[in-house]
Amino acid sequence: MPPKLFRRRAEELHEALQTRLQDAGQQFQLQLQLNALGPPRRGAFELSFAIQPTTVVSEQRPLWSGLKRTPRAQKFPDPDAMCQQIIEAYEELAKHKTNKRKRESNTSPSSSPTTAPSTSTSAKRRKKEK
């Protein structure tokens, strides 16, 4: 498939998802990143989601891949199904993020026991010599 087709379908999907999310009452905006990780694999159309725009793969949650799907009609995701998955992923990641903040705020700084400074061996020798 020509690269222009993938770009056009990605832009159409982005617009459809943004409209559906706004209709569903979601307050977040989607940002379209085309091939942020480098050139795409041949015939690949994949969709990932992250709370903040990022190119770090470990921070992205893969939602859909049409890489091994045939025929061409199945290479691109259904906007309604993707909208639901994005809402679920956002809620899950946002919940995880708030739980992490709560855990960090609940841990108080640990007080380390105070220890007397140790004397070095050269200082001990000087005392013995006197």
C-alpha cells in the first residue's frame, strides 16, 4: 500500500477518534505522531497510546496492529472500538498514576540512626604514643 494511503487513513482515524472522544465527554486531546519511532515496517498500521506525548516505547501502550491482517479492509481499526479502548487505557493509566502519587506521599522520610564518628587508625596511634 502506498505511504500516502497510510498517512491519509491515520489522519482520518485521528479526526474520528477526537470527535468520538469529545462526544463521549472526555476532556483530553489526542496528538497524532506519524512514525515517531522511525520508518514504518512495510504494510504496518499500528496504534499506541500514552498519557503524555512520548517516543519512548516502554511508555506507550499498544492498542491495535494491522500488520498481519488481510485483506486491506482489515488493515485499519474501527474508530468506535478504538475510542472505547483509548478511554479504558486512559482511565487505567490515570488511576495507576494517582495511586503512585499516593504511595509516594504516604512514605515519610526515614530517620537514619545517628552514629558517633569513628576515629581513624592514625589518630588512635597518636593517642597511644602520647
